[in-house]
Amino acid sequence: MTAHNELRLLPWSGPDGKPCFLSADDNAGYLSRLADNTEAAQLGLGSELLNHAFGVLADAEADLDELRLLAADLTRALRDAVRVATSRGHRLAIPAPFTRGERTEAPR
């Protein structure tokens, strides 16, 4: 069985809409760097879209077509952000399980 952090969920889907994964020992390889840059671009565009959404929603004159387009764009941006978060979360080290009696605060 493959460990949870051995495969990286890539920030794009395959032609059939299924998730794509990368198995690589080197995080500095071409596909890893491409995925890092794509994630950064997706999150940046999502931030810009969020700022745009505040403006559209504050406009009482915004028409239904503009609101539908905004909802579709926000949905895509949210899908991308969730995929990035899932990918990054899977690559985190799993902490040792907490056992009763262990210290939960930092030493002084």
C-alpha cells in the first residue's frame, strides 16, 4: 500500500476529469515545480476573484447574468483551492498520536 504522502495530488485534472497524481522523490523536479507554480497561480487568481466578488455583490444594480458568472467563477476557484489544500495536507508529516498523560503545552 502506498503511504499517504508518497503521491502528490496535482492541481489539474486529467482529460476525463479524474485527479492526477505525481510519484516523485524529488520535490525540485520539473513536474513538482510546475505544480507549485500552478497552485500559486490558482490561489492568486482566487484572491483576485474574491476581491472582484466583493465589488459585484456591493453593486445593487448587478444583473442576474453577472451574478451567475460570478458564482461559476467562484465555484471553480473554490474547487482549485480545495484541491491545493488537500494536496498540501496530504504531504504534511503525520504527528505522533497523542496519548493520555502527555504534555500539551510547550516547555517553559
